[in-house]
Amino acid sequence: MKQLTAVLIGAGARGARSYAPYALDYPHELKFVAVAEKDEAKRRQFAQAHGIAVQDCYESWTELLNQPQLADIAVICTQDRMHYEPTLQALDQKYHVLLEKPMSPDPLECIRMEEAASRNGRLLTICHVLRYTPLWTAIKRVIASGSIGRIASIQLNENVGYWHIAHSFVRGNWRNAEASSPMILAKSCHDMDVLCWLMDQTCSRISSFGSLMHFHKGNAPDGAPAYCIEGCPAEADCPYYAPRFYLGEGKSWAKHFTQELTREAIVQGLKDTDYGRCVYRCDNNVVDHQVVNLEFADGATAMFSMCGFTRHSERRIQIMGTKGELRGEEDRIVWMDFLTHEEHEIKIPEQTSGHGGGDSGIMKSFLNEVRGYSGKESLTSAAASVRSHLLAFAAEESRLNGGKPIEIDAFYRKLLQG
């Protein structure tokens, strides 16, 4: 098996800790030879882990991509609004590109990236990792077998988790749509993608409702300071009190603001970074709950619900077919035959990589596609991703316009004309 080489642009949580570890686990398949990361500590840590020479470490993606092509692959994991330019340049330099989702908060940039991949004859694969997990591939397999008949409707719930929404979407990098992207794109473009994949047909209409109901200054307790650690009078009653979470069950999540998970380093981070802020006194504006209704070409429907107010961070799905019903959650799929009333169960074994095995699954698939590349699109190619991103953009437009239904074809034509 040929070992492929890669450069990493953005050595944050997704790049350095989700995708790049594949090269450490399977060094005969992949080696990282260069890294671009503005944070010196993260850059140095990644270089040490992967044996990258000092001269191949760069502070910016422009410095790295100004070099002659250094590898077969560019893995791009910068923030949402920093995907477009490095992706275009990497494709123009003939890198195959693995790009963290979402592609871009700008629909026209998404379309142009797809066009650039086609123009350069290179793979542009988007990290919709659900498609690569044992759970979701098993669900797809049951549907394809015809066991539950033709899909009439799907209900998909994304339970974000009360602690996860506070961490990532109130205090964290994805809290503000203008700085990153709307919640339906930042968090739930996975769900739009998997719905399109399971339905295997185009979506014709979409509508959406949702709001920022809870995490705003109108709900701040009397006397609540800007930072929890400054002495909040509501500490005993607030489930979002930062020190309790990051010094307790959420200690591993403190790695997002400190390299050292000591109590002293975490406490300092809670004083110095946004992760210590009161959840009611942040500059967040993304929704904390949202529903999306979709109608597909053959009349089938889907309902997607994202909510931050859940105990666990998980997805649950119910698929209603003409011959049976399927229900799936983290490690279990059950479907029932309407004729025989037989129940069938698939137990999903515990996975060792993130996102239910999707992080390593997409890496293995992508490397195989690069090795045997002949112009064929990947499972989560830019072409497929643009279609599901389009649904997210249309859903957000509907939400902002009181839930008005959006015709997808007309929405796409309007984008191109604009």
C-alpha cells in the first residue's frame, strides 16, 4: 500500500485531534509533512507528534501554500469563514483536499469550491463524517435492502446537550453567526447531509422555525458577573456555571482553552478566556433550538429538530416506511416488519475514534479514493455537499422570514443570478 503525504492547515481540535491521529495509528498509509497553524503551542505540539521539521512549520496557510506542492493531500481545518481561499489555492496547486464542514457560510463560495475541484481534476471531500460511521451505514443498508419499503417520512433529532451548547455555541467559536456561521450550518449541516443521503432524492421545499430563546441577557440572574468565577450569586442554581463543568465532568473539554489540564491552568483559563463567561452575558446570537421541515421530490417528508436543552449529546432517528419502521440511536438499530411483526436488531460495537467511528472512517475512505483516483466523486464530495449546504442556507432564510416555505430550485436560481 502506497503511503500518502499530507499537509495540515489548522491544527485545532478537529485537525490535530480528530483526523491527523490516523497517521499515527497507520503510519504506513499516511504521513503529515507540514503544518500551518497561527498558535505557536499548537503548531509545535503537532510538529513534535508527527516528526515535522521546523522549516516545514508555518504560521499561516499562505506561507505553506506559497511553497511548491509539498504533499498529495491538504487537510484544511481552519474556522468556518477561513475555508474558501486556502481551499481554492490548494486545489489550484493540485492537492486533493479534505475540508472540514461547513464548506463556507457563503453559498456562492461553496459553489465556486465545487467548480474549482472539477476544473483541477482533484478530490474535494467534505467531512460529513456521519456517512462513514457503522451506525449510519447500517441504516442506509437496511433502507437499500427494501426491508421497510419506500420511505414516507423521517424524524431526526439532534440532541446537542445542555453542556455542549454552552461550551461551543454560547461561549465557544461558533457562538456568533457573523463570526462563524448559523447553527443550522455550523452544527447541523451533518443532518441535512445525512437526510439527503438516506432519502436519495432531491428536496423540493423547506421551512424552518427557531430562536435564541434562553441564552441572552434577558435571562441573566440578578447580580450575575461577566465571568462565573468572579462570584455569581446564582452559582448553586445555574446548570451552566463554568467552574463546576470544566473542573468536573467536563474537564476534558477544557483542552479547548488550555494546553495543561491542571486545576490551576483551568481556573486561569476561566478568568482569561470566553469559556469562563456567564452564558447570559456573551455575544452569542445563534439559535438554541430549531426545527426544519423538508418535502422531497416524490412527496416524502422529513422533520429535523435541533435542541440544546438535552442531557445527552446524541442523534436519534425514526424512519417510517411503507413496509416497516426503523429506529436508530447511538449503538442500536431496530426495525419492525409490518407484515410479520418481526423485530430485527443491529447492535453497533463501541468505536475507538470520534463521531462514532466517522473520524477514522472518512480518513480511510479518502485515502483509498486518492490512491485510486480516476475522476470519480467521493462519497461526501463537494458536489454532494453543496446540495445539502443549500438546504441549510434555505432553512436559515425561511427561519429569518417567519418560517416561509422556500422552493429549493428557485432559491438556487436566485443565488446564481445574485
